[in-house]
Amino acid sequence: MRTNMIRAVTASAALALTLGLGACGGSTTTTSTTTPAATAAKANGQAASVTVSDPWVKAVDTGMTGAFFVLKNTGSSPVHLVSAKSTISPMMQLHETVMGTGGTMAMQEKPGGFTIPAGGSHEFKPGSDHVMFMGISAPVKSGTTVTFTLAFEDGSTLPVTAEVRTFTGAKETYVPGATTGSNSMPGMTGSGMTTGSHG
């Protein structure tokens, strides 16, 4: 009788362990199938063909700043980056840096944005092409993160979370109206945002 009781207890424990492992396995399976689906839903079209590496934003108190990163096209067709937006900035532009008057570097809006060929990459860096944040009214502090969204020609978008870093150098001057792009800043008259520098 004692032997039968030990066998019954052992069988019950084995059954409970099996059911417990089954429940954990089911939970893990649900998580692994849900996560890729959610990720895929966020990136489609041209946005699904690109990767962003080492994104960062320069720390500032107010005014303007820039985002820098490497955008790689892993697809078989060109992708066309046309705009960006963020909750910390009422106005954002895609900028290029050119030689201005007097031999100083000047940044201006890039007409039409940037096209990255299939298999190619484009580096956005201080003193060169970058994503510009304008009209920032609250400090963007080093050690925090900033989220912005890149938008492509086909309407697809890609959210990017960037580290905020302290950086000095590449003091370009912003040149409003220097290209055929729209450089007007409605609602910013007298804010000191008509011209400025960052980098």
C-alpha cells in the first residue's frame, strides 16, 4: 500500500510539472509570435528596407539641434527620405551643408530630400548632411533619448530613438531661403530662430 501511495504521489508531481512547463512554453510561444508581427506592422514599404545605426542628437537648451546617424538601404530598390518629425520640435527639415559666403559652412534645406540607392548607405554627420530640429523650447539633455520619425516618399515611416550627446564643433550657420525648399518658419517671428547654428 505504501509503495502504491508513493507511485501515485510521484505520478501526480510529474503531471503537475508537465502542465507547468506546458503553460510556460505556451506563454513563450505567444510572445515570440506577437513581437515580430508588431514590429512588421510599424515598418513597411521603403521604411522596411532601411536600417539606422548609431543615431544621436546634440544636447541643447533651446533653439535648434541636429540628429546624426547612418541610414542603410538593405533592399533591392532605391529609397527616398523626404521628411522627419518629432514631438520636441514644431518644425523639422532635412539639411545639407554647403560652402557659404566668406568661406564659412552654411546649412540649408535639401531640396527633395535624400535618395539612398539599393544596397547603399548615407551618413548624416556634424558638418555635413543632418536632420534639423527647429523651435525647441525645452532643454534636450545629454544622457536622455529623443524619438523622431523618418518619412519616405511612399508614405512609409520609421521611428528612431536616439541618444542625446554633448557635442561642440562644426558651427554651421543656417541660411533661410537658400534653396528652392520651404525654409519659412511660421509662428517663429522674433524667436531668434530665423538664423542660427548648431553642430
